[in-house]
Amino acid sequence: MKLLNTDIKNKVLADMERILDKNREELLQANQKDLDAFDRDDQALYERLVVDQKKVDQMIQAVKEVRLQSDPVNQEISTRHLDNGLKIINKTAPFGTIMIIYESRPDVTVEAAVLAFKANNKILLKGGKEAYHSNKALVKFWHQALAENNLPADFIQFLEMDRTQTQEFLKNPDQDLDLIVPRGGEQLIAFVKEHAKCAVLVSGRGNNFLYVHQEADWKKSLEVIINAKTHKISACNALDKILIDTRMEGYDDKLKELRQLLIDKGVSILVDEKVKSILPEENVIPDPSVWEEEFLAMKCVIGAVDNLDEAIEKINTHSGGHSASIMTENNTVAQTFMENVDCAAVYQNASTRFTDGGQMGVGAELAISTDKLHHRGPLGLKQLVTNKYYVFGDGQVRV
């Protein structure tokens, strides 16, 4: 794609803010069609699907925040002057064409497109069928903003494909793809990795852990656990597994207090064998695979660990590599935990709900990457570029 200057990109985004604000009712009506057709039994997916006035405000704010950020393209990373006279400048450059596959959340249609466009990438949006009408309306708004600035609509493309067609497209794309971001379940991610002919950046499952160390502030721990578990169950940064250190003073009573608090909040509980001996009313995990599961529901597991090393090992074995938190007043212990737990975001004495582009100061995000190349964590504007070397010479040849 031809590089656009910053002014024209920002003009498109300013127009998109205006168009979103002006056409709120059209978007809400489109979203209502999606809601009417949706099975509300899946509470987490339903929450992701809803667009209301507040969500529209957030979409407009996301576009504005990206517009106000500096242009990430053509920024100098480094400059070197070699002994042979060559001048080598390393600069940021667009990826090219990005495809994102996602479900349910119409706001992704705004955030993914605004980030890709500001970073001078073309983006192919493959949203889930459950948000079809909402996504269709939002892409219409994007195309209007592009047209008002005499830019082609193919900067932002809406792929109207079913599952079979999407799979065939991945195997035999009708245009060059430079990066695919699958935001979905394990099967989708595995299929994309198997068939993609370009780089794949995985936005993997959450399955986030919190470890309450023996030197934790218990009152603080309860507040963090409840926030991480119940604040928004549909989010990938929600808490699923709670590990309690058996060395805690008053261990039995604290487990019982935690159980009652979770029950009062409407959270169902599974336990391991050790915890079962203290909480006999709760069911034991039916299968070890539950440790790997992201719930996206008012449900959690409480397990017992005897020390820090056991907690780290359990998290690294079972978590999705997204977020993990330790509750402890011992900063040395916390540092060891944070250095050795293999997750995109690690916390001391804080809720995992902060693993989010806006909360972490990145702004709008394309996804939360659980990959290690080329970036891990929230994928914001600065992460949607690669690099290119500019080499200036005067007839040099290599000998």
C-alpha cells in the first residue's frame, strides 16, 4: 500500500468519529438485530455482543485516542555510519495486509481498523456471524470516512464468509497476506497456524491464575480476587484459577471465608483434593484438563500449593500465558514470581483485569498477544509496524 501522510490519516479518523456519533441510532438498530438472533444462554458472548450508547462513546474515544497518537510509520529506530562509508538507517514500516478473525465483539471492528489504518496497513475483518449486522454497519461507516477523503475502500475490508469459506481462504487467499491474528478458540488458532502462508500472531486463551502467598494481605487478596473473577467474566483477562499457599496463618478459616465470599457473588467453585479436605461441600475437579480451561463464566478453581516454586510450576504448566498475579507483601518473593512466570503480564497485588490496552496506556488494541514474536501483551498502534533498513552508499561494492 502507498504510504499516506499523517494528516490524511488523521482526517479519516476525525471523520470516522463524526460519522459514528451521527449514526448512533443506525448502529444500535443493527446491533439489536444481532441481539434478537442470539442465544442468551452464553452470557459471556452476549456481553461481548452488546452495543449501547456507552459502547458507542468508547468506540469514538478509541478512534480519537489513536488519532492523537504519533504516527508509528517511518520512524527512525537507529542510524549507523560504517567505515566503508555506508549510512544505514533502520526505520519502522507497515506490515502490509493484516487479517483478523474474531467473534462477537463489534468494538473490535473499530479498534482493529483504526490501528491498522493509522499504521498504514490494509486490514481484512472476519468477524463472527453473531455480530454480522453490527459489523456491517461499522464497516459502512469506515468506507464513508475513506470515501470522503478520496481513499479506496479496500483499506478496510469486511469478509462475508462462513466457516468453510474462511478455511478455504486461509488455504488459498485471493490476495497477499502479511499477518493473521486469530482471536478465538484453540481449534481456530491451530487451524490458522497449520494453513496460514504468512506470519500468525496468536491472541490466545486467558485461563489466568492468582497465587495467594503466605505473606499476603488477606483483605487485599479477597478484594483483588473478587474483582478479577466477577468484574467482567467475558474478558480474556478474567481470573479462572486461585492458588492458596498452605503455609498461610489461619489457612483453613481463610479458605472457608473465600468460599463463602465467592458463593455470595454467585461464583461456582471446583477444588483440588487438598482443598476438598477443607471445603467438603465443593466438587473436586473432574479431570486434570480443567486446569487448562478458560471458563468465561462465574466459575473458578481453588487449589492448594505448598510453596512459591510449586505455584510457579503449576501456572507455567497450565496457564494460557496471558496474565498471572501474586498477592504478597514480600517484594523479593514477588520479584521471583514475576521473573519466572511465563505470561504476557505478571502482577503483584493487583487484579488481572488490567491486562488491557487502554488500562496499560497503549490505547486501542488489536488483541492481547500471547505469542513472544514479535510482541507480547496488548497490540497497540506502535506494535502494528515492522522495520526496514535504508542503506545509502556512493558506489560501494563488497570485497
